[in-house]
Amino acid sequence: MTTVLWLCLLVAALPLSSASQCNLPEELTKEIRSYREPVNQIIDAVTAGKYKGKTYDELAKFVDTFGARQVGGEVLEHSIDYLLELMQTKDYDLENVHGENVTVSRWIRGKESGEMIQPRPANIPVLTLGGSISTPTEGIEADVVVYRSFDELDANPSSAEGKIVVFNNDFVSYGVSVVYRTEGPTRAAKCGALAVLVRSVTSFSLNTLHTGQTDYTDGVKKIPAACITVEHAHMMQRYHDRNVTVRMRLNIQTQVDPDGVSRNTVAELKGSSIPDKTVIVSGHLDSWDVGVGAMDDGGGAFISWYSLVVLKGLGLRPKRTVRAVLWTSEEDGLIGVQSYNKTHEKELDDFVFVMESDEGTFTPLGLIFRAGTKGACILEEILKLLAPINATTAQNSDDAVGSDISIWKDLIPTASLLNDNDRYFWYHHSEADTMDVLDPSALDKATALWASVAYVIADLKDDFPRSFEKIEDSPGVAFQPKPTSFLVAVLVLCKFLFL
Ligand SMILES: *[C@@H]1O[C@H](CO)[C@@H](O)[C@H](O)[C@H]1NC(C)=O
Ligand SMILES: *[C@@H]1O[C@H](CO)[C@@H](O)[C@H](O)[C@H]1NC(C)=O
Ligand SMILES: *[C@@H]1O[C@H](CO)[C@@H](O)[C@H](O)[C@H]1NC(C)=O
Ligand SMILES: *[C@@H]1O[C@H](CO)[C@@H](O)[C@H](O)[C@H]1NC(C)=O
Ligand SMILES: [Zn+2]
């Protein structure tokens, strides 16, 4: 029995010791550890020294000057001109600063209104989804039908015919719940609905509306689509469950201007000895037309170009080039990065590592990446250098990371900023996306992490390894220790059985 007991305790202890079992060559580990000094220099300069608070100050000036920066509009282009100039001022003096044309289209929100006429008159604020078509100019008037899920709709498809469909799906995660915004109009149109109102995709609401792009499917009738607040979706659900007839008027006017030119915004710190190899740091500059795009994605764009400012200012020029790319036209379908992928086709092999921050710049915790087994071990070792700001978490992902850079999922090692972003979707794509979401010291830490990781990877003797095998496939490496609950369960079982 003692043997069994020991075995049992051994199993319990396993998840702890498997937190990291990297077997990097000792020389490489040593090489990475030799960057402690420059990384500390970066951290000191950004969190306490000459760059303290600067990322926030520059971003605040930027969003206060330009506000929302929807693609296709001249405000975004003016904001790009401003940045191109700023990055070349004497203080910053970044290299190879330029814009790269991208053909874009512009979707324009017009008048939009929702009004309940039965069972009582009430204003129901709506925010049209990006890409939506218009209602007839006089609007539509129809009964409302509510579904908690596509399954509920599919169980009784004829119930949607001639109605305004409300999707009241609970927020599970953005990835899971956003399909009601993207696919809802097509699913409802197939059942003969006149229009769709989607519950705002958010984990928290103070009656806030959250827009975002919707997708129509070729060959299916396009119907107008907007979001309503979580609170109003819940109210519609309660009426529906009580069999109370709800009738609404809906008027949505939009237009599309197809032939615009925007730009991806580029700046560099040229590599000292292998300049053709490149590490990219990125975020997107375009935003929705509500709020001011401070969080989505002003933060990600600004920690990216500001990382170059810090490295240059500290005289830290790595062997390879570090390039900041501030994507355009992300929100309406990753148009900027796809154009970049085409115009830089011949360079893709030389993109050693690509980073994007587009899920918040709250207090940074580390990185989430898709980088293969050895790459994961290298990143884990690099992130140990970020201990002074507690941003050492190396989280492997078998799925794509980032937003724009997800197109390179199986081509180039990619990473996204892991940060304390539980509240990200409270503000996302809403009027609440303002500077007040951001914190100067969190932004400083994010800039420090971004600059440090880019610097080390761009300066290592060998190129970052390019492979994407699943971590589980290579024995001996696991980055996400089994949860404590597993440990507790095994211990409880052991106690129950043997003690
Ligand atoms: C970029 O687009 C502008 C028009 O918006 C045009 O004047 C310029 O020549 C274009 N540049 C290149 C390199 O195509
Ligand atoms: C609503 O109508 C359905 C179907 O007619 C019925 O089963 C249900 O009991 C009704 N609910 C209420 C609250 O009246
Ligand atoms: C990016 O470019 C590569 C090389 O030309 C191509 O294979 C790939 O399909 C492109 N990806 C996207 C999303 O356009
Ligand atoms: C890092 O975490 C430790 C322990 O939680 C804390 O004492 C320290 O202040 C943190 N440091 C920073 C820079 O946040
Ligand atoms: Zn974004």
C-alpha cells in the first residue's frame, strides 16, 4: 500500500514540475540571460526614467486631436500624417518612416433609430453594425421575435418570417458570442426576417451599445442589422417569455464609398548587421466611429512605435531591423495587413517574429504566442527578464494570436500582449472606448515589455526558430501547468483512498 501511496503523491506532484521542462542549449540560455542589463535599462527608462508616462501622454494628445479614426475617412488620414511627422521629429528621429497605400472602402453610418410601439412606447437606442445595409427611407415596422440562440431559431424557422429578429445570446467569450453579430443577419434572413437586432457583445453593460463588423453571405438576402443594449435584449426576452406582442419601428440609413486610399504606417530601427531580417511590432490605427479608439487599438499602436523611440533613445540598436507597422482598415476585415502581405510577399521569409497588441494594454502579464516548442522555450527564457515588472507569463497557443497578424498563423512565429484585460469587452467598439480606460503606468510596462522582447529577438545570434508543432507533440515541454483543481482532486482522492 505504501508504494501505491507514493505513486499517488507522485502523480499529484507531476503537474507542478511540468510547468516548464525546456531543454534549450546551455549556450542559448546563457545568451538570453546576458540581456538582463539592457532589459533592465529599458524597464528603468520607461517605468521610472526619461520615458515614464510618455506613451500615455502621446496617445492622449493623439486621440484628443483626432478622436475616432474610421477607415475611409479623412480624419484617419490626417492622424496618419500627424504620426508620420511626429515619428521623424528630432526628439524621436525614427528611420524609414513612411505610409504604404492600401485600397479601402468606407462604410458610413447615417441616421439610426429604434422605437417600441407595443406594448408601450419607448425609445430603443440602436447602433448599426458595420457593413449593414439600410432600411427603406421611411423605416420598417414589424413585430419582434426573440431567440437566445441559433438553435432556438432553427427549431422554429418560420417564426422569424416577416419579423424583426432579436438575438439575445448570453456572453460566453468574444470568440464564441461574436458569431451572432457576424452571422446573425444571414441566419435570420434565411428564415425570412426583415431585420436583425443583436444583443451587444459585451461582458458588462451600463446600457452601452457595442458595434462591430457584420458579414453577409453571398446569395443570401441582405437585411439591416444593428445592436441593442444587453438591458433591452433582456427586456425583449421577458416580453417574449410572457407571450407579450412587441412591435417596433426601425430606421437605419447607411452608405458605402468604395474607392478610398488609406495607409499602413511604418517606422524602423534599422538592424546593425542583419538589416534584411525583421522583427515587427504592431497594432492598428483605425477605429470604429464610436468612442475614440484609445483602447482599440490606440494603446497597441502606440506601445509599438514608442518601443522604437525607447530603443533608439537608449542607443540599443539590435542586429536585425525592428519595424513598427500600424495597420489600417483592421476593423472592417484586416484589409491593411492583407495588402501588406501582398506587397511584401518577397520579404515574408525574412520576418523573423511578428508581434501585435490588440486585446488591451492593461497591466501586462507576459506574452501569448504561437511559436513552436523551441520558440516557446526561448520566449519563456526571455520573459524571465521581465521579472522586475512581473510580466513573465509565457502562454503557448495552438490557435492564431493577435488580430491582423493572425493571417500569418502558419507562416511566421507570432505573439500578442498578454495583459490583465478582463474588462476589455466592457469598452470594446463603444462610446466608452476613451483615454479613461487606460492607465499611464500599465502602458509604460507594456512599452517596456514590447521593446525588450523585440530587442532581444532582433539581436540574438541565431534567427528565431520557425516551426509550429503543437507543444503536446513534443514530450517534456508544457507551458500551462495543469490547473490547481487537478492537483487538489488527486490529493483528495489519495486521502480518501489511502490516508
Ligand atoms: C498613394 O495614394 C495617393 C492618393 O491617395 C497617391 O497620390 C500616391 O501617388 C500613391 N502612392 C503610391 C506609391 O502609389
Ligand atoms: C406562452 O405561449 C406558449 C405557447 O402557446 C405557452 O406554452 C406558454 O405557457 C405561454 N406562456 C405564458 C407565460 O403565458
Ligand atoms: C499571404 O501571402 C502568402 C504568400 O504570398 C500567401 O500564401 C497567403 O495566402 C497570403 N495570406 C493572406 C491572408 O492573404
Ligand atoms: C510584482 O509583484 C510583487 C508580488 O506580488 C509585488 O510586491 C511587486 O510590487 C510587483 N512589482 C511590480 C513592478 O508591479
Ligand atoms: Zn482592435
